[in-house]
Amino acid sequence: MSAAATNGNTLKVRYFDIDENPPKNYLNAESGLKSWLFTVDHKRIGLMYLASIALFFFVGGVLALVLRTELFTPAENLMNAETYNRIFTLHGAIMVFLFIIPSIPAALGNFLLPIMLGAKDVAFPRLNLASFWIYSIGALFTLASLAVNPIDTGWTFYTPYSVQTGSAVILMTFGVFIMGFSSILTGMNFIVTVHKMRAPGMTWGRLPLFIWAMYATSVIQVLATPVLAITLALLIMERTLGIGIFDPALGGDPVLYQHFFWFYSHPAVYIMIVPAFGVISELIGTFSRKTVFGYWAIAMSSLAIAFIGSLVWGHHMFVSGQSELSTVVFSFLTFFVGIPTGIKIFNWLATMHKGSIDMKTPMLYACIFLFLFTIGGVTGIMLGAISVNVQLHDTYYVVAHFHYVMMGGTVMAFLGGLHFWWPKMTGKMYSEFWGRISAVIIFIGFNLTFLPQFIMGSQGMPRRYYSYIEQFQTMHQLSTIGSYVLGIGFVIIAVYLAHSLWKGEKATSNPWGARTLDWMTSSPPLQHNFNYQPVVTNGAYDYHKPISDFTLGISDDVYHGNDHEGDIRKQSAETV
Amino acid sequence: MEYLTNFFLPSAESTYAANVDALFHFINIVSLILLVGITIAIVYFSIKYRRKSQEDTTPLITHNTTLEVTWTVIPLILILIVFGWGFNDYVEMRTPPANSYEVYVESFSFGWNFEHPNGIREANQLTVPVAQPVRLIMRSRDGDVLHSFFVPQFRLKQDLMPNRYTYAWFEAIRPGEFVYFCTEYCGGGHSMMNGIVRVKTQEDFDSWTEEELGRDLDALPLAELGRLVYTSAGCQGCHSLDGASRVGPTFAGLYMRERQFTDGSTRIADEAYLIESIVEPQVLVNVGYPNNMPNIYAQTLSEREILGLVEFIKELQ
Amino acid sequence: MAQAQSLENAHVQHHFRSSDQQFSSSKLGMWLFLFTEVMFFGGLFVAYIIYRAWNPELFTMAATELSTVLGGINTVVLIGSSLTCALAIRAAQTNNQKMIVNYLLVTIVLATVFLVIKYFEYTAKFEVGILPGGMYTFEGIDHPKASVFFSIYYMMTGLHGIHVIIGIGLMIWLVVKARAGAYSSAYYTPVEITGLYWHLVDIIWIFLFPLMYLID
């Protein structure tokens, strides 16, 4: 029988009806705490990441509100300068390392990547569980530094300050070092999964754009994270042994540290934003019910961003004292990241053109993303221009810019994706009414928080300031009020999503009429994703074809082939 | 237009500031056009093509080469313009004229020292003549951390490092007082590390120079000297005069008050204690404050200056 | 027949469709991991290059303190261990269970010899005060940044040494499993990917040796 299966031409493929009410799904197939903590199921691991990052987003968010409250007036409102410095450092470090880097890749990516490929799991399920535990251990170290002596260096750990300060730099950087390995292992796992675990017929040209984005992200994770690891290892050695590579007092060079740090941390920006591009492609395609315009342009621009993004780290250092030549070269390269990014935005707009647009909550977030991310993008061009950068570097303009990209971009896409896949992950529908209300509140709150920061930044307000001169007070107060509005928006989301778990309407397998494989299984999915081996004969966005064309598969009990290259040709569908 | 400019940017007070601003406005205008266009497209498409029924069908449009080339090439041209423009101005910002007036700048946690070619020293305040290129030769104090010198109205910013010299230059176009900031995070006193650049007419500058050179510090009363040292040595970065708690304890009402230390002991803040805590700050650390005062003042301050500081603190009752 | 096939594929995890798929996935995963290792060491090599470019005379002076003879012997030892490791894989491919164990044991012995020589090198340095970073007290090199060269030396060789120790651990585990007959021509993925890892450890040393010991 294996002979029959290895030959694509004689493969038996048939339609499978989606079981809308399977008695067993991945959530109830096993129970007990152990079945979660030691699961190798990518979906459960994804949910555990989701819970962890939600926790850290809450912690980081509360810290942000504390900071904004302190900045309501230039005087001391809640805390002294030392405490303020610790809190902004923790806000940054938690949001970057514990929330945003694992947000879309580790939570949504883990849940969706194998299903979208038509696989039962990622290539290395145990390694996947290990990544989660490594992440948790790293997080524990980071939190331990809180208990010992909260770090006050800023999330960038610049030397020599990070060598001299009395705070728990070693614990914190060691935590980040450990979490780096989690990121590396997840990236490796995803790359291998995309290469080797695709369902029959899932050619590269049929991959959902979310997968392309995850693939590009994983490449950056594997490429850049090891350099962060060695940088932090050297920093730890600098503090413990005084090796003198980064510490000028011992003959080292602080600019070298900055090069090392940004060699990772700039690509890390793309680890944060590229997955968001993937989510947006899915949302806009589905809710416009239209073939995504320029599939290859979007797919390849993710890889182009990954590539060019690895060569531009020096634009964080235009006034650091690096050579003028480096500054000019890095500025020149920086602008080229703008091209593939712009291409994506135009392609998404073109997808909406002549579509059938359903402004559900996820689509609303996608539109908010387009607006906010465009602002984030063009202000990035502003910062890339060397002469203007001299004025804007290390001011609130930069703060506003990266919040527009990271929060207006990644977090909005993450929220859109969370609402979009919420029915798939939980089997329950969220409240559409409250979904839209909170999206609007978040949009208003976000702009109120960060638009004033652009203005005070270009006016000259430096970042990481505990206190400020009077002229900036109005802008700071607007920003603080905005942050409260933003906070309310997130509280509403937390309430109605939690409510939907108990009282939400039951979700159908494909509430949005999407075409990718994640919607061709029940909601929530079965323990091993599918009862059959899916076979792919259409593109991920072929909305002009009937949906029945997308539920093709081979029954598991007749399929034991080894065509791991996924190269079953078109005729397999015709043998039905 | 004037109003808009002032809304986004502080007044332009150096020779190259206007060029920087022009590029800033150019990018803003192009960005605004782009943003408005995208927003209109989103809103228009969302209304015009809203879903009418669940049976809606959409056309199959996979790509459009003309369109795609257009939206690749136009941004490409724009970014090349922006790069060239920024590069051109940057070259000017990095090329001090040969006849520049040179000032040595030293940064430390948390303050600034400026030394003029004629030997005049200023602390946390820089006085320069108008319409004269000024070249700043900058370095952070040995063993100190990174700082950055930022004068928003001059569009000038440059990091300072303890292990090498960096430089920057400006030419102020009119007299006035312009605030400068530290923009490289450096610890507890970071946000207090600001000061004033005073731009004077050549005559005012000359008479100021004469006055400074003629002043005899040794003839000053001790408390007066102490007030000068309080700013010049950077005490004000951490120790307030109004009772506010900064990185370190306030100087207001400090004299003869009981202090509690991290080792559990207590002491009355008399003259002997004040002197010891200046020259050996690591020995007795006040409860509630970090142990991060630089252990350098025994070397950098003269005995008379230390006594002056003590007298100054005594007066703050 | 179905029975026979399922026995033969006992090592295939349920989410793989075939043994081939599992094998090629593992190999790709290992190559990616090795790539991250290269980037990891790459950071140190960059630090090395930069400090050498800044202080070429220091590197020439300091390299004379390192023993070329011991370094050379270690190079030969490691290359030898790479060979025996490759032979272990070959033995697995030809189903020669006994030789898998033997070759792995020889590899472990060679790796241990490497570490022992390294130990003598380190202690000789420590005795004259060439310690990493702040503890450096050696006065034989007249250069203000002499300690930085040795910091880089200790970081690079130390990190490499940790990799050797991990490699020994992995191979001990392989020997235990191989004794139990876990590997055959049908399934030898762990032997193969550990071999890949070991070759990388070897290659990194082949770069370290001339960069550190043979500066002229």
C-alpha cells in the first residue's frame, strides 16, 4: 500500500466535511495541569505563550501608566529619579524581551504555523516545549532582578553605565541571554517546519503570507540572536571579571558595545514587526474576500526586509561618535528598508480595491494598523535622514516613532490576529459590539498618547527624563491622559474576551469564510489538527474558487507516503 | 507657516539650523500627502466596496506590473532625494570652519565644565560670541559614563565618551540664552544635567571675558566660593537646595541634623562629617540613597573649595 | 508486511510522515543550529579583529606567550577526533554496532586529551599572573592593553572548551544508547548530527589556533 501512496498520480483524494462538533479537541483531549505544562502539542504551547505574554503585557502596561503619571508634572509626583529610571528600564525590557518578541511568533505562530501548513505539529515538538521552558526560566531571572535590585540602565544596557551601576545587571542580562535561546530554538523549529512539514501540494507559491512572514522572522532570529547572546555574555564577563572589551576604564570601547548590541537589536525590530505584516495580509485578504494583490511582492518583501534590516544597525548611532563614513553608509542603507515596506502597504490597499469588505473587529484593527504603521514608517524615514536625526536622536520623537511602529504596528496587528483567531483557538465568538468599541477607544487613546510626543520630541524634549522644563508640560499632560484612555481600551478587551470564554457564542469552523488550512478543521481544532492528511491544490487566497475546493484530503488510514517535499501535482485533485 | 514651524521645532538659532528644518518640513509634507492618500483610500474602499451580501464575489487580480513599478520607483526617487539632502547638510554640520573659537567640554555625572582658550572655566553654562563659529572639543571625565550634548535651538547633538574626544560645532546667529540638555542616559541625575548656552554680542563677550579673567577666587568669602563650587563641581545634579530629594540628600537644613547610615550607625552632620562625606563618600551611606557618589573630590577640589562647600551648606538653614 | 514496516519505523515520531522526512528535518535543524553557533563565535571573532586592527603590535607581542607546540598538538588531536567521529557515522551506516561504540570512545578519549593539554596551558598562564580581565598581573608584556588580548583569548578558548565538554557529554550519551543497540543503518540520526556538531567544534579551533598562536 505504500507503493500506492508514494505515487502522486495515483493518489486518492476526497472531500472531507468539517466536523463542527467533535467530542474531542485539543483542549479537552487531555486534562490536568501536567497535560499543559508538559504538552508537546504546538497549540497548547501557543496558548501558554499567549497567557505568559498577556501577563507581561499587563505588567509592562501598568509600569507605563506609572511612568506617565509621574510625568504629569515636572515635579516629583509618585517617586524619585532613581525609581523612575528603574521603572522605565523595566517597562522597556519587559515589553521588548518578554512581550513583543515572543508575541506574534511564539503565541500565534506556534498555534497556527503547523495547521496552516497542513502538518500535525512543528518539526521538533519537544524542542518547542523546551523553548517555552527556556523562555519561562529567562523570565524568572528577569523577575528575580526585580526582587534583588531592579536594573536602571535602560533596556539597551549601554556600557560603561551598565558596568558601573549597582543594580542587578547580571541577573537581568542573564535572563535575556537565556530567553535568546528560546527565540533561536523557535526560529530553527519554524524554518525546518516550513521546509519539511508542508502538506502534499503545499508549494512555496501556495504558502499563506503569514507563513512567509514567520519564515522571514525565523531567519532573522537565527541570524541575529546569537550575536545578542555573545554580547550579553561579554557584558556579564565585563562586570564579573573586568575583561576590558567594552569598558573604557579598562581599555575597552563603548561604541563597540553599541555596534554589537544594535547588530541584534535592530534586526530584532523586524522580529517584532514582520510577523505583524503576515497577520495583516491574512486579515485584509479574508475580510476583503479577495485574492491578495501582489502575493510574491508581499512574500519577497518580507525576506528583503529581513536581509536589508540586518545591515542598518548603525543608524542608532549617528551621534555616538562612530566614524562619519559609517554614519553615511548606514543612513543610505536604512532608506532601502522603506521600499519593501511601502510596497506592502500599497499591496494591501490594492487588495481592498474591488473587494467585498466586511469591517469586523479584526479588519478594523487592520485598517488602524495601516494608518498608524504608515505614520511609524514615514517618521522612520525622517529619522534616517542624517542631518534631521542629529536633532531628533534620543528625544521623544524617537520614543513616539517606535511606539507607532511597535504598538501601532505590532500590537494592533496582534490584537487583530487575536480577534481573528480567537474563535479558532477557543471555539467561542467574542462580542463584536465591544470589539469595535474598544478598537476605537484604543485608536483614540493611542494617538492622544503618542502624537504629542512627536511634537515635544522635535521641540527638543530628551527621552529617559524624570523631570522636564516647563514648556513641555502641556504635551506631557495630553500624553498622560491619552495613556489612561489607552489603558481603559485594554481593560475592556480583557473583560469581553474573558467573558466570551464562559458565555460566548459557539464558533463555527470557519466564521470568516477564509481559505487557509487553519479554517479547514474544527474550532477548536482536533488534537492532531486534522483527521486526514490535507492536500492543497489552490493558493491560500483563491477567493474566486468555491470553498469546497479547499477541504481536500487523504484519509490517514490509507496514507503513509514519504513525499515530504510536498510535490504532489495538480492532477491529484482530478482523481477525486 | 511660521506658526507651524514653531509648533514643531524650536526657533532656529545656528547657521545650519535652517537647512535641517527645510528637510524636516519637506519630509513632513511628503509624508502627510502619503498618509492622507492612504487614509482616503482606506475609508473610500471600506465604504464603496463594503460587503453587500454573503454571496459577494470579487474579481481575480493578482498583480499589475505598471502600478507596482510606479509605487516602487517613486518612493525610491524620494528616498534618494532625502538621503542626498540629509548627507549634504551633515557634511556641513561635521565641517567646522578653520577660524573656529575652540572650547573644551568635559561632562561628568552630573554636570558640565567648559574651558575657554584663554583659561576661563565655566560650569553648567557656556558663554560664546555671536556670529563666530565655535568648535566644541568634548570628552567625558575619565572613569565616567557616556553623556550627550544637545542644544535643540542649534540642531546640535554629540555624544561624549570617557575614552576619546568627539567634536561638534555651531555658529549662533543672534544673542540670547539657549537651553542645552544631556541626551545620553547617564543615571539618577540625567534629567538635571541641563544648562544654558549664553550667546553674547562680541562687545558683551569681550567685557565678560575681561571681568572673568580679573576675578580673584582666593579673595572670595568661603560661602561665596562654596556656592560657585556647588555648581562647578556638579553637586547640584544630585543634591537640591530646596529640600527636594534627588539622587542624594538635599543640602537644605542638612547642617547639624542627625543622619542614619546603611551600616546602622547615626551621626550628627557637623563640619567634620560634611568634610568626610565629601572626600570619602563611600564610607557612610545615607539610608534611602544609592552608594554612587564619585570618589574623586579629594583630588578634584582644593581644601579651600571643600571648606567653602561646608560653609555654603551651613548657610542653608 | 504492515507489521514489519511499523517495527522498522518505530523511531519515527507520529507527526512525521516517514523516516526520511524525520531524518532530513533533523539534519536541517542541526545545520541551522550550527549556523547560530557560527554567529555566536562570530561576535568574538569580530571583537578579535577590531582589537587586532587597533593594536597590531600588542597581538604580535602577546602571541609569543602562547605555546605553539601545545596548540599544535591540540590541533592534531582535534582533527584526529573529527576523523574517528566520521568513522563512527560510517560504522552506523554499515550497521557495525560494535565499531560505533569503539570509534565514539576513541573520539571521547581524544577530546579529553585536548582538554587536559588545555588545562596545562591555562595553569601555566595562571601561575605567571596571566589571568582574565581585572585579575591580570603579568608584567612581561609592555603594553597598556595586554590584559585585553588575554581576555579575548580566554573568552574564545574558554567558550570553545565549553563546547568540547558538551560534545563529550553528547558522545557519552551516544555510547550508552549505541551499547543498547539504538543505532543502525535504518536510524542513526543522533550520531550524524552529533558528528556535525563535533566537526564545527573542530573547525572553530582550526580558526582559533592560527589567530591566537601563530601571529607573526
